[in-house]
Amino acid sequence: HFFVAGLRGAADADADGQVTVDELARFTHDRAAEAAASFGQLQEPRYAGDQGDLVLGAPGDAPSGLRLIGPVPVSV
């Protein structure tokens, strides 16, 4: 969950519109450890490598949204 959320932009710590390996690793580690601790568990995702500045995604460049076509029935 945290890995995907990070790739979608939540891990962009410096707000430059890009998510790097280092940003994603740090975000995933911190959030997963925090979530596990709230359940009394220990979890520490780790990354070992030297590609920390590699950009994995630029969520700001990807349009997203919801497009509804045709009449949409509304029920109350």
C-alpha cells in the first residue's frame, strides 16, 4: 500500500514532481514501520543499492481523473 501510494506522489519529499528511489524507500520504510507499530508489530522494509537518485515516477505528469459517459442514474 505504502509503496504504491509513494509512487503516486506521496513520497515526493522535496515536492519537485518526481519520486526517486531514495524518497520511495524512506517513505515506505517510515509509513510501514509506523503502521506496524500501531498494531504492536515490527516491520522495517529495507532498500540496499546505489541508485537512490533514479527517478521512478513523475506523478505530476500523469493525468488522472474520472470520466463518466452518458446519463448516470442517481438513487437516493
